[in-house]
Amino acid sequence: MARPTADDEVIERIVDVDISDEMETSFLEYAYSVIYSRALPDARDGLKPVQRRILYTMEDMGIRPDRPHVKSARVVGQVMGLLHPHGDSAIYDALVRLAQPWAQRLPVVDGHGNFGSLDAGPAAMRYTECRMAPAASAMTAGLAEDTVDFKPNYDGKETEPVVLPAAFPNLLVNGSTGIAVGMATNIPPHNLIECVQALKHLIAQPEADSEELMRFVPGPDLPTGGKIVGLDGVKDAYLTGRGTFRIRATARIEQVHARRKGIVVTELPYMVGPERVIEQIKNLVQAKKLTGIADIKDLTDLANGTRLVIEIKNGFNPEALLEQLYRQTKLEDSFGINAVALVEGQPRTLSLRDMLTVYLEHRLEVTLRRTRFRLGRASERLHLVEGLLIAIVDIDDVIAIIRSSDDAAAARARLIEAFELTETQANYILDMQLRRLTRFSRIELEKERDELQARIADLQGIIDDPVRLRQVVSDELDEVARTHGTPRRTVLLASGGGAVSAAKAKASATPLEIADDPCRVLLSSAGLLARTDTAEPLPSGGGRAAHDVIVSTCTSTARGEFGLLTSLGRVVRGQTIDLPSVPATAQAPNLQGGSPAAELFTLEPGEKVLAVSSLAEGLYGWALGTERGVVKRVNPELIGKDAFDIIRLDDGDRVVGAVELTHDQLELVFVTSDAQLLHFPADAVRPQGRAGGGMAGVKLAGGAKVVFFGASRQADAVVVSVAGSSKALPGTDAGSVKVTPFAEYPGKGRGTGGVRCQRFLKGEDVLQLAWVGPTPAVAAAASGSPVELPVEDPRRDGSGTPAGQPIAAISTRFHD
């Protein structure tokens, strides 16, 4: 460029700007950009712009779950070049988080390679590979059907979706975290099945508030499991959008060496890595703020998951040391919920109901737009098919007109005039292949026409009827939960709790201040074990715990023994002193301070504790019923083992019910999946030794199995049965429930088929749950909330009443 000469006129334009005004304007523009375009998720699909662009680009590139992985650098480069004009490291960091199973409850990116850990970052993007996870397909499904709006990209040469269709509530399921200017968001992950239950309830009851919805979404469900201690902060967050809760690691006491015990941590708080915990413990030991620790090892691997072993020096109480670790390290951490997301382009603090409502409105709009798109496509196709049928009927005239025309335009005009066709139909006929002129093609076209007319009527019905539209959304949510839903990982504890004993202590280590007083051992439907501080009968309402229901109880002493009857037909000895103590107050015993049986005892994979039993002298015996209809009565032959078998099971069979017998006047009861109930006296079963395999209890129809076995007195017992669909995902189908007096069912001989106890309604084909026991019966959902049972129905084979929500457990109010 030539320099200006003296003859050239140089014009300078200098504008004076106040620096404070310029800084204020620039900062506000920057803040708006961070809030709306980077840091906060959209409440509809729960994604930030960079996350949305990653999933859209992978969908556009065809990197779907059924395709091979591609280099992460390829995806990052495509996102950066077309949609996201920021640094590649920011895009790759977002992609990595979408693939980490400890950060996402339902990962939407399937990563291959080193995607990091809780303590270390991922490998460079040139070394890792990725593709869409199955859940990502649910997020992008329908993009090609005009379900969402598109907007120009940063240079106006491409377009990108404003929001994804999102077939599941991603904001709640995977949570979100981000720091903007002047505001931040921090939303924990939740369980997909619970969120779908809440959405379905909101569809049926649009006026439901957050407290009502908390019956279905009782708390977060973190990818790393753990225990949430105290639910008050969770409730505050669900009501106001802000709250704090504590997450506690899952730990148990084990005999790690022949002469040394240790604390074994199997689940850590959300986003806390084992290396961080190890470093904290080492610093506390070096500073002499923590004593009694001999060694600490990280045995975490891909096969067994998290396993952090803290060895305890001899002479130290592991339970007390575990309490110190909870107080001084990240084995117990806090999580502050700040549910801020963009709603209609504006940041808002959202309650649980707000988040579900915004998503539901978005999903209704997506479904309506998709239905209109499909209706338009079906109408266009029907228009062409009708034109083809006209041409085939008068095919000779059509051919004659085409052959005698000078060009395609003339042929088109003559066809339109001769057969009253539209220009679109005429063009389609002119493009038609000769092989379509067969009689078979006409039959196919007539069939297609009829199918299109029926489909158009169905689609138009969905558009015209808001109730049908909401039902379509509800059915699609059911399908997503069935496909991608998984059981809850995080245990919710309503109270603060304390350190829990997870192994039997030596007699010398038993605290002297604990007297050998009578007490009662309790087992809840969730597998929690506890003992009361007295052997007094449980108060009215004592069959219901704050989290679930008490399904079994027995008397013992504080320093005595009790037995666990399991689904593998074993009796496992336990020391009562190892159980956490809960007060038997005027209210129901609160088992939130209880310990899971799997943390207290060594159970086999898939083994479930069915009942607790006294091992005191004078024990009369046990009765067991298996899934294949076998019954066995056992006389106790106690030996000096921690665990022993009391039934020989066939391959594939398991015990579904076990009870402690008190006398021969009890009735043994079987209830099968095809709604058959059989009961007979206990003395009809000949006692066998521990090695016996039992005898025929109930005769099963083909494909049926036993869903309940127990013992009851006929005078004051009731039968509760819950019917549903065998195709439904567990925990999603409420089904129908019936309560009938046990006296209405006649007794029959052992080994027979029983009588029908419930008539199935339309869509029902199986008993999901059954229970027989003394009245009054109590029921609870998986979240712990009570489920109201209908009034007693004297018809033994009548149909049930629709339940308010899925029932997870049924028991009685124990009084003695």
C-alpha cells in the first residue's frame, strides 16, 4: 500500500467515548453472551449450546450408535468449523463430560479410549474416539420432521437447531453445572424412571404441585451411587430451586487381613475421586489429626469398580474411625442445588414442577409439530397414489395421450385436462416406470391408499384431540423409560444417621456399657436391618418405616444372635450388636439409620434376605416356599457355622418366602403369577432335615411361578394382590390392587392348583406382587411414600382397583 503524499487529503475521525460507559456496555454484552450462549442450559433439552451442537453434528455426520467410532478430533473440528466459533479445548471438554459415566446418569456420547477419571484428565482428542450413545438418538429423534426451529450459524452459511426434540427430560436426568456472569447453575442427576413417573402424573394431573411430584422423584440419583443423608435440603430445592444436601460414601467394615480389620469404601460422593480422599487422609495422619490408620490402598479397577481399603490398627474401633473420616474428609460431601436454566431465552430459578412443566410443554409441542409434518407427508403421498390409480384405470388413454404429444409439457397439459389431475399428479405419472402398469401394482396402490387414509385420520385425530396428544407423549415416555431406564443407585436417608457397623465385632470389643437387654430385630423391604432399643411390641403404625415397610421382625437380645433366611435357602448367623439401634417411639420405627444387609453380611450375587428369625433355644422351625412351587418344613439343627443351607434347591430355583413357625395351626400360603392362591395347614408338610429338597407345594400352570409364600392365621388375615402387564418396565406400571379377606379362600390339599384370587383387567396378564398377612395391611412405593389400599372386596376372584402409583412392598402393622 502506497504512503499518502502531501497532496493527498487525510481525514481522521476520532470519537470521544466515556470509558465507564464503554466498559459497562462491553461487560454487559459479554455477560449476555456467556449467559445465553455458553454457560446455562436450556430448560427444554437440558443442554448448553456447545453440547447441543456436538450432538447435532454427530447426528448430521451419521456417527450413530450402530456405526463405528470416529476420532474425537474429527467431531471437534466439525463443530468448531461450522457451529461453535470457540476454542477446540472447550468443545472437547464438553464432549468428554457427555461421555463420562460418573458425571452423566445417562451418557449421550459413547467414548472409546482414555476419557479420564475423577482424578485425572482425558487423553488428547487425537487419541480418543467417540460416537453417539443410544440415549443421544432419543435426544435427536425427529430433527428431520420439523419438530424444532432452526437458526443460522455464526456466519449465516449453515443452520442449527434452537433446541433438540429431547425424548427424555435431560435437564433432570443428567443434571447440569455452569458458571455464568453473576449467576450459576448446579443441578444433580436424577433417575429416568422416576422422572417419567412424575411426568406421567403431571400429564394426568396438570395441577399437581412440587410436593405431590416428590412422591415420584424423592431425590437425586447420582451416577456414583452413595447415600444422601437428610432430605430437607432436597425438599427445599424442589420447592424453591435452591437447597443443599449431604452425600456420604458407602463403606463397610471388613476383615481385610487375618488379624486386621479395615474400612472398605465402594461408592464415593458425586465427583469425588479416590486419589483426593487418599491425599486428605495422608495429610490428616501426618498432621496427627487422625490416628488408628495403618495403611490405605486404592484397589479400584474396571471389573470391580471403586474399592478403597483403609486398614485399621489393632485396638481402634473402626466404627468410631469411620465417623471421623466422614467429618474430616470428602467421604462425606455437600452438594448445593441451584436450578437455574433458560426458559424462553431468560434465566430462571426453577422448582421441580417448573422443570417438569417446561419439558412437558416442549415435548407436547414437538409431538404436535411432528404429527403435522407426518400428516402433510401422508397427504402428499395419498395425492400421488390417487393420481396413479386414475392413470392405471385408463392406462390405454394415458399412453395414447403421451405418445401423441409433441413434448412433456403438452402431455402434462393434456393429461390434466383429460383426467382432471393436478400438475403434481401429472408430473408423477409422466415419471412413472412401465413396470408399475401391472395389475399387481394396482392392488398395491389400492392397499397403500387405504392405509394412508387410515393413517391420515389417525394423525388428524391426534392434532384435533389434546387428550390423545398427551397420551401419545405419555406412551413415548414409557418407551424411553423401558429402553434406557435403570434402577436407582443412590440410597436416600431421611435422617442424619451415624457410622454403621458393617461386620461382627469380637466379644472383647463389645462396648461394656451396652447391656444384654431384650430387643427386636427389624428387616425392611429395601433390605435395611436395624434393632430397636427395647423388646416392647411395636406401636400402632409400626409396620411402616419412613422409607419403606417392615417385612419381618423377631425378638433377640442386644448381645445375642439372630438368623437371616435368604433366597438361596441359607440361614446366615448375625450378631444383634452389629445392627444400628433405632428407637421404638410412638411413631413408626425409622429404619433410615438401618444398614443394608449386603454391607453387614457376605451374600452371594443376587441373594436376597427374605426374613429374620430368632436363633434362641426353643425355636420351633422354619417353612420355605420356592419359585417353582416347592415347600419345605425344617426343624432347626443349629451348628457352629456362620451360614448353612436348609434346603437343597434345583438349578434355576430360588426361595421366594421363608417364615419362622410357632405352632402347627398356621396355614401355609402360595400365590402364583397367574393369580392362583393355595393354602393348607403347616402340619400337612412333613419336616425334613437341612439337606432335604422339600416336596410339592403348589401345582403350577405352564409359564407360571410363585410370587408369594408365607404363613398366616385364617381368622384375621387379608390377601393383597397387585396385577399388571408382564411387558411393563418394573416400577412404571401401577396396575390394579385388590384386598380380600383370607377367609374367603377355601383350603385345598398340598400339591394342588389353588383357586383364583384376582381377575385380570384388559392389558393385565400377571400378578406383579402379592401378600397375605394380618390386617391392617400397609403398602409403600419404591420412593417410600405410602400407597393407599382399597377397601376390602369380599369377591375372591374379582378384579382390582387401579393403584395411585406402583407398589413396591406390602406388610402389616406389627403389634407383637
